[in-house]
Amino acid sequence: MGHFANPAGAKAATGRWLRGIRRAVLFTLLWLLLSGGHSDSWVFGAPVVVAATALSLRLWPGPMLSLRGILLFLPWFARQSVAGAVDVAIRALRPDMPLFPGVIRHDLRLPAGASRVALANVISMLPGTLSADLEDDRLVVHALDARQDLHAMVRDLEPRIAAVFNVTLEARREAGT
């Protein structure tokens, strides 16, 4: 009986190999760009590519970021960054502009880890917002104008970050649970 293959284990091993190959290709292309494609650079480049691949698999064992998710995220982020910069400039030039500061706590659906940290960092780049803390499964956001729907802003951003990190959003918890 011990000689039968474990399909789940084989699938996991295949996934690790594919991740390793993809990363090695990515680091090889990066090295080609950095070295200008000079063949003599591979004396140093080959060990660097192998080390970078091994370290990336060790430090980030899960799937890499989604190129499609990144390409869809970047134009949205660029627009939001410009809007944030304009908002700050207007507030700086018009100090009489009223502020309605406040704090919200938003229950997150992103899994714990890098995707939540990225969400918190991106929120700080959006108009009038600053991530204040990650408390367990909640993001604490400070806003210059708490009248705006910050929950909608976070709900809009979570699937975008999930697509970048290639992760699945968790089911929304019911209120009071």
C-alpha cells in the first residue's frame, strides 16, 4: 500500500516546481535586462538567479503576484494617487476648508499577511485617508472627512488587492459576530 502515489502531495510538489520555474524565468529576464544581455555576465548572473529563486521560494512560498492583477491595479492606483495629491494641494492652499476628521474600523476580507499590509499602505495614498492600524481582522483608518463612505472605499479596494496578490477574499462576517 505504501507504494501508491499521493495525488495531493504530487499536485503540491508540481505547484512548487512550477512556481520555482516561473520565478527562475522572471529573475533570468531581470538579469538579462540588468546586464544588457552580455553573455560574460552569466558567470556572476547564474548563481544570482539561482540564489534569488531559492530565497524567493523560501521567503514567499505561495503564488507570486498576479501580473494581470497588477496591470489592472496600476491605472486605478495612478488615478487615485493623483486625486489624493490634488486633495492635499487644495487643502494646503485653502486652509479655511472645513475638516471633519474621524476614524473608522473596517472588517477585512483579505487573508492575513502581505495583502492586508498592502491594503493599509494603499489606503494611505488615497484622498484624505491614513491607515492607522491593523487590529486582528480590522483596518483602522483616519480620515480628514469622515462624512465620506470610507467603508465603500475599502470594499472597492479589497478585490483589487486580492487580484494583485492572487488571493481569495474571505466571506463577510455578519454584524455582531
